[in-house]
Amino acid sequence: MSTAPESPPADAGLSRRRWFIPALVVGGLALAGLAAWYFWPKTSAEMKAETGSGKGKGGGGGARKGGFDPNRVQPVTAVAAKIADINIVQTALGTVTSGRTALVKPRVDGLLQSVAFREGDSVAAGAQLAQIDPVPLQVQLAQVQGQLARDAAQLNNARLDLERYRKLFEQDSIAGQQVDQQAALVKQLEGTVKVDEAQVDNAKLQLSYTRITAPIAGKTGLRQVDPGNMVHASDASGLVVITQVDPIGVIFTIPQDALPRVLARLKGTAKPAVEAWERGTLITTDNQIDVATGTVRLKAEFPNKDAKLFPNQFVNVRMVVDVRKGVVAVPSAAIQRNAQGATIVYVVGQDSTVSVRPITAGPTEGQLTAVEQGLQAGERVVTDGVDRIREGARVEVIDPTRPATERARDAPPGGGRSAEQREAFKKKMEGMTPEQREEFRKRRQSGEAAKDNAPK
């Protein structure tokens, strides 16, 4: 009778699995430590120690592969600080407003016969815009003129009778009462003639209103009524709107803190310049501050011959409220901040090494920033390539206007990484896990912060 072979105990398999997992974890940690050692740059003390003891290839020492080498010459762009005038500019959002706006309305009722303007035309003050049928008013004028002639004839006859009555009264032929009655009749007819003359003048005035003219010079808008329609003096829409566009105004607001400097400039001989598509002049300020927003309204006037500004248009306004004359200025690209938030620049010395210089930055205009303290005119500051340099690094100032082929030909043999080195570094970074790359980035940043905190 055969017996079945004995199976291995279950505890043996569990024991092997228990040893396999810790071994895998220990191996992964060892690989991570090796990669960190491989990519972590050496400190300055380690580099000096290797340089003194002759370690490394050729006994020259240097950074580990992938680290930052301070002895490597880095290409940068530098610009010399200069003396310049920096304008302190106040920006705001403004609304274009016309100097004068007039709604042209008919002043008499009648049939609109013709229109003498085209929509969008620029018209002069007093130019004819439209014509209303004048015939009904001409008839009214003739009627009151006839009434005036009749009453004037009666007045003339009454005056002749009065002269006759006075002569008869002197001869004691008639009573004095009759003379007084005739004199009163003359006065009455004189009043009637004056009323008739006023009616004639009024009829002439109404007749002149049939010729509609422009009350102001400006640009016409869209026509509201077409010829052939009846128009009335009570029409709300009128005939057309005329807007003065040259010169034109812009109303904008500024914070109340900037008001004292603006008022000081207004009291001077030269008024502050204001820019909004065109260059204009500040005219005045409002007489009170808006307590809800803490701002004050200002009005500027602009020449607008090319009609670049349009009524009710929103524009960005730039007003020079002050000018800092003769200050040290550098390109804004040269202004950097360190890990502590301080404002710094990288200054290129005579020996082609850079030093970190803390400065006090002032106002900015365009691409220039004023430097209040920490920099002298003529000192060169790095504007491009600051991510590749550190305190004490050697640099080569290049001319960005030169072709890249000429810069590559004139570059020193040891300056910058070669294409092969950059490709090898890229491959090594790709071979690292995300956690390893993040750890490498944090260590590199902490190394930069330690250098910034080092006493100058």
C-alpha cells in the first residue's frame, strides 16, 4: 500500500513572503538614496575638499553630474543702470463726453418739405438743415399786413379830423367835448396799429422758423423724420441730434489720495497732460469727493480732428501726476525677489562675476523702474539669464542683437552646458520618479535660500 508524499507546510510559504516584501522595500530605498546622491549638487565645502585632495577626474573636482557648477561661465544679458526721468502715472477708466449736444426740433407746425443734410455730416452753426412748407405762414403774414394797412388808414383819417376839430374849436364853432372825443379816437387807433405791427413781426418770425438751421457746430446723428411728414413743435424726438466732437472731453475718476498732487499741478503754469488715444489737457476737478467710493471726478479736453474719440466711449486714461527727475533707472526685467521677499538685482562686476545687491525700487514707467537706493548709475545688472546664476558665479555678457551663430562661435569652450550634457541631464530626470524629482527640486531651492541668507 503506497502513501502520498507529504506537502510542505503552509508556514514555509508565508515565511518566504514575509522576507520578500521587506527586501523589496530596502532595495527601493537604496536606489532612491543612490539617485539622490548622484543628482544632489555638492556644497562649497565638499568642492573645496575635493579640489584640495585632488579628487575627481584630472584632480579638478567640480560638481556632481547634474549639479550646479559655480566655475562654469554662464551667458547672460546685462544692461547698465542710467539716469532718467520717471513719470508717476495715474491710470483710470474714463467716459468720453461731448462739449455740447443739441436736439434740433421744429419750432412751428407744418409739412417737412426737404432735408439739407446727410446723416453723419459735420455742419457749421447756422447751416440750413431742413425746410418746412412756408405757404400757410406766408398767408398769415399777408393777412396781418392787410389788417395793419387798414388800421393805419383809419388812424390817418382820425388825425386829419382832429386837426379840423381843433380849428373849429378855436373859432368857437364846435364844443370842446367833440375835440376830446376825436383825440381819444386817435389814441385808440394808434394802439390798434401797434398791435397790428406786432402781429406782422410775429408772422415774419414764424415764417423764418420754417427754415431749420443748426444751433451749434458739430456732427449730425441719425435723422428722426423723413421729408413728407408733418412735424410739430411738441415732437419729443425732434429732427436730429448734433454733437460737438472737436474738441471733446473725457470724465474719469481718481482716488482722493492722489488729489493733492493733481491740484498742485493745476495751480502751476503747465497743466497735467492726459492721454486717451490722443494727448489732451486736464481742465478741472469736481467740487466734491464721492463719499461712497472715495474718488473724485476730473475732466480733460482733447483735440479730436480725426474723430478717434466718440461720445459715451469708454477709454483708458493715463495722467502724469508727478515727474521724478534724474533718478537711477534699470529695466524692470532686472528686478528680482529672493526667498525672503526682498527686492534684489544681480550686479555684474569688473571681474565678470555677479553679486546679489538688495535695492529699494521706486515707481515704474513702461519698461523702466526707478531705483531709490542700492545701485549707482553705470553699474551693469542682469536682465536675462538670472535663473542660471548664483552669488559669485562667473558670467559672460552677450549682446542679444547678435546672431546666435556668432555668439556660439565666440563662446568659450567651458561656458555653459553642451547639447550632449543637456540631453543626458534630461534623460536622468526622466528616469527619476515624481517623488524623487520633487525632492530634488526642494533641495535645490533650499540650497538657493541658504545662499541668499549668507552674510554679504
